[in-house]
Amino acid sequence: MITETAPAASVRTHNLSIYVANRPGALARIAQTFSRRGFNIESLVVSPGKTAELSRMTITVKGEEAGLEQVIQQCSKLVDVVACREHDDTEVVSRELALVKIRVEAPRRAEVLQIAEYFRAKTVDMAEQAMVLEITGTPDKIDAMIALLRKFGIEELIRTGKVIVARGDRET
């Protein structure tokens, strides 16, 4: 007896921009909409919008396409939401910022500085036994640099989350 199995649902990373009225509670209502549908928010950045009355959220989630469509529709119905849109990676410029504090003594500092130079990271603080590097780029670029720095001992790692803006004359 041969049984057919349904094809695995396509789980991928989704980038959303949501314009909301700048009011208390808007973020909580949006986060709850994602949670109810089983989406875990991987990255969330909130910044001022085009006017003082609006805030712009950039949300990155992993999940299935079908479920995400429902989340977008439900978010769009929320009172404070002005617009909610998904963005394909090819239509946006995306960046992330990370600050990495590593423990490194003088003999190995040159090796760390070489890694930083390769990734175009900046040294923003240096002490006798520690330094802080700032890197901006795609999440993959940041992940690669962090992987190389792990052998030195990462003391602290802070990442902003992904921010996106539409390419060309498209709207975000």
C-alpha cells in the first residue's frame, strides 16, 4: 500500500513594514496578532514614521506563506494600523547593526583587527583586555564575522534587528 504525504509547507523568512498610529498599545496588539497565528517575531525595529503621528515597524518572522497572509489581513484591520506590507528580499535594501565586545589581550589584537578590517567593521572602544567592534551589513555578513570572533570570547553581543527600505521609487 502506497500512501502519499502532503508536501512540506514552505517555511521562510518574511520581512514586513507596518505603519501605525503613534499611540500606546499599538505594538502589543500587533505582536499579539502574530502570536495568535503561531509566528515568532525574530526581529522588531520601531522608528519614527514620515510624520510625528506615525511610527514604522519593521518585523522579521519565519513561517508559512499561507498563515502570513492571514496575519497581514488581521494587522491591516487593527485600528492603529495604517498600512501593512510584506517585502521580498529582492525589492529592498536591508541592513542590521551589531556591537560585539570581545575579550582580547595585546598579542592577539592584530588578528581581531584583521577580521574587523575584512568585514569593514569599526573599532569603537578599546581597553587593555577588551574591545568593542561595530559592524553594519546583512544578517549573513554579521553572522559570519561573529562566527570568526567566537574563538576570542564574546563578552557581549547586541544586534539591532533588520531594517529595510524599498529600492528605487517603490514605497516601503
